[in-house]
Amino acid sequence: MFLKDKKLRKMINEFHTAFSGLHTALEENLEVSIKARVTAEQKNLEDIVFIININQFVIIFAYDLSVLMPDLLITEAGWRRKLHARLLALSISEFFEDITELLGKNFRNKVELLGDKLISFDRLNAIMKQLNQLRLKHEKDLRSIRNIAIGHRDKDAKTQLDLINNLDVEGLQFLAKDVMEWLKSIIKFLTGVINKIAQESENKTYKSKA
């Protein structure tokens, strides 16, 4: 059985440590962000709303990932486990595309308007570099899984079965762990920016430049 494999049991323990307490933290962050967005919308602080929206988008995906991963880890080897793995690959593939768009030129323009008083550009550049490295390393394989065996599904069943039977489930698990670490970094960064802008707006020294 899957759970009796010592190597995998060790990996499960590592993953549980990495994902421990995430649900509560994400729920609290999402609840706070919802209230903050309402306040920002009422005050017409469009820059804050823009960044809160990205933060919420990331939190939603992080929450999904934090649910998918434990389910995959406790599922025994077989078709069910490979289905969980394919769903994981699909989710990460779609997220890579969407978050790259959300953190694109418009986002960069927004944060540049805020200025280095509120934004650590070195930290932002490091976070974006990490994202680009993850995409460069994994995007081709993730798209292949999505397009052949879960998102669209190849009409040649043999092609699907070949991919499913050769699926690197363990590799996807470690990718999910790396993605979650990146999610923690971007959530921390965005939350810090939102808090700084909110503080400046309370002190009447900041006005939205949107």
C-alpha cells in the first residue's frame, strides 16, 4: 500500500509540515481581505482594490491547493491517486497562466506609481523570478497533462492512457510544495503592500493614482 512505503511516508510528513495550519491562515486572510476590499471600494481607492483582487485570487488558489494536496497524499496508489494528480496538474497549469497575466504590465505600472516608499522592488523582482523559473521548468509538462488527459482530453484514448500510466505523481507533489512556498511569498508581499497603502491613506498622505 501507498502509506506503507517508507520513502513516501517521510514525504507525507514533510508535506504535512509545509501545509500545516494553512486552512485557518488562508480563511483569516480571505476574511480580512473581503472587509478591506469593501472599505477600499467605498473610499474609491482603486489601487488598493486592484491589489486586493490579486491577493484574493492567489488566496483562493492557495486554499484549493491546500485541499488538493492532502487528498492526494492520503490516497492509495491507483487510478484515484492519478486522477487527483491530474487535477492538481490542471489547477497549477491554469493558475500559472492566470497569475502571469494578473502580475503583468498593468500590475507593474500600478506598483511603480506607488513608488519605492511603499514597494520593495527587489523583493518583487525576486518573487517574479521564482514564478518564471517554476513556469519555465514545469509548464510544458503541465500543459501536456491538461491538454491530453484532464482539461481537454485527447480523442485517442491510447494517448490518454499512455500519459496516465507514466504520470510522475511524486514529481507533481514536489511541484505543489514549491508552488505553495511561492504562494506564501506573494501573499505576504501583497498583504504588506495593502497594509502600507491603507496606513498611508489613513494618514492622508496617499491618494490613489489609478
